[in-house]
Amino acid sequence: MTVSLPLVVVLGFFAWGAVKFLGIRVWIVVLIALFGFWLSRTFLAPAIESGTRSGVDVINGSHA
């Protein structure tokens, strides 16, 4: 059975768990999210996307 969830939903669950169980403050979660959006507009974006895709391929077992 294959379940397809958007990455935003998965990250939202991690953020909720971090706030609820680890005591991370909400403003830190918001700051990290905003930093991620800023980082996606820099020259590092292609490297981040390539690394993310490679990691997903490894986890899914579909790497060539």
C-alpha cells in the first residue's frame, strides 16, 4: 500500500510534535520555516533540491 503525503503535512506533524513534546517554542518553529523560505530563493536551492530528491530516492529504494 502506498500513501502519498505532501512534505508540508509531514513537516507540520514534526513541528507539532516538537512544540508539544519537546517544549520547542512556537516562534522558533516559525523562524525556521521563514528561514527555509528565504533559503529557497538563494543559490543553494538547487543543491538542497538535489539532496532532498536523492534522500527520498534512497528511502523509497528507487535510486539508480
